[in-house]
Amino acid sequence: MVPVERVGLVVHGGKEAALAAAQEVRKWAAEHGIPCVDIDVWDDHDGHRLNAREEAARAGNPDLIVTVGGDGTFLRGVRIAGPIDALVLGVNVGRVGFLTEVRTDDVRSALDAVQRGEMTVDPRMTLTMRASRPLEIPPGIEAMLRYGRGPTLPPPHVRPGMKSEAGWGVPLDVLALNDIVAEKLARDRQASLAVYVGGKLFASYSADALIVASSTGSTAYSFAAGGPIVSPRLDALVFTPVAAHMVFNRSVVLDCSQRVGILVLEHSGQVAVSVDGQLRGVLNPGDWISVYGAQKRSKLVRLAEPDFLGKVRDRFGLTDSAAALADGQAPAYAPNEPVPDDLAHPGPAQE
């Protein structure tokens, strides 16, 4: 692993703990002679906000993005890291911390470990999309969203080196770690959306929203809407309707090679498109998007062996059944080494 040469720092500016931890990152970088550049994704530049590639270029294309905040701040860092294949290390000062790795007290030791190469890269599947037309954000939308959602990001550009193709739409420069969501824009008007899987109509929904999540995003909005928890080691798409006005309102887990098309029906209300929780455009009746697995993966820094289900148990405060505990305590699972071959390599043999 090549030592870190440049750090990009994304900080939740509204938390004192985040500001203090960010200062430790800057001090560490200065002591090691490594440039450290603050990246503020909400800055206005000549009347517009920068896209991910512009933000990364302005910061000198760091090879390590350090985020200090919660999962939302981490997703901001992932957005910047994606186009330049940078590593992302998350310092957690949030309430849930599913994606972040490091406690504030351990910032310096974590950076030392990364610099020595004593870490692993956790490659996570990401999502991208095409659309029937370039996405736009209508004038005045900021006033509608000012409560709870913060400022909007710019509509995504066309992916570099690619062009629109008849029937296949515009390839948008989008990389989502968690999810891409189509949701109703007005409270009093449902979104009427037809869903296609692999080009074939699956069902038409009247719903508050339709979520297409990655395995990583299965514990985010999709989970809150009743979707399943999917191991991030499994490359999959999780399609989950939100408050659907129909009998079938279940999630569907799809193979990562499939694509999910969402068409806004003729008399539907307008539909907002959000990428990892940030509004990126508004669809009108007749517009569509196609969501599918991106070729690039996000590179998350891990300092210890990931324990996904342990984190699920901890973060969601899972408690054991009282009825089960009345019948005995579950012992620790600690069989003798070595692991038998059929357990060390479970599943079908690789051909």
C-alpha cells in the first residue's frame, strides 16, 4: 500500500466534537508533511455548487478522504472520492455510525495505521443511473426543501467520455453508495410510477417513493421503509416501495447485473430524484430513470475485520427474546481450530 500523499477533509461543521477531531487530522498531516485540504461540498463558487469531480480537483485530487461526522458526512466524502478512486476513512461523531469506522479518540492511531498500510480496503458496490433527459432542478425548489433537507447539490452532468444513445437515455455522472430514490414532490399528490426490471414491466405503483438501494444502503432508508437487511458482501439491488397504495408492497432483492427502470406515469405528480439523500433533479410525467450497478466500487478503509451483523445488533439496539432467555443463555461460539475445509470455503465450488 502506497503511503498517503494528500488528505481531503470533509467535516460536519455543526458539531464541536467534529471540529476538534478535524483539527487533530490537520495536526497529524502537518507533522507528517502531508497536504491536508478542507472540502466543503456546500460552498458556492461563482453562483453554483461544484460537482464531485470539480470538488476533488479543487482539493488537488487527494488519495485519502477523511470524513468527520456521521453517516451523512461520510456519504459526502464518498461522493468526492468516487471519481478519483480515493480511499475513504470515516471518523464517527454521529448517532448511528453504520459506515464510519473510527472513534474521535483514535483519530491519530487510525491515520498512523493507514500510513503504515496496516488496514484493509472494503470495496462496496455503488449505483449509477441513466435518465430520459438531463436532470434539472426547477427554480424556487430551495424554498420547498429548506426545512430538514439543506441546500441542493447541482444536477449531475453526463458521464465523461459517454453520450446519449437512442432508447437508452443519458448516462449521468452519479455514484451512490446507499440508494437512489424517486419520491413524490408534493405532500398532496402521490407518485404514480411504473417499474421495469431488465426492460420488462414488473408493476405500477402509487406510492410516496420507490427506493433502489445497494446492499450497503439496505440498512438506511430502505430498512426504515420495511426492507430487508442485506450483507454488504453481497452485490445486489434492493427495490423497496414506500407507503404503496396496493396490496403488494414488499421489497424485491435483485441480482447486481439487473437494472431497475422507473417511469413517471402520464397523470402523476412531479417526482424528485435523490442520490444518497441529496436532491439531484425533478422528473415530470413521461420522464424515466434507469438505476443499475456502477463499474466503480467505493473504497472504504477498515482497520479491523468487519463485523456487519455485530454492528447491526449494536446500532439497532437488538435485544434477545425474553422467552428465549428464560430457557438459557446463548454460549460463545468458539470451536477448536483449524476450520474444516467445507466450513472454511462454504458454497458451490468455483468453476
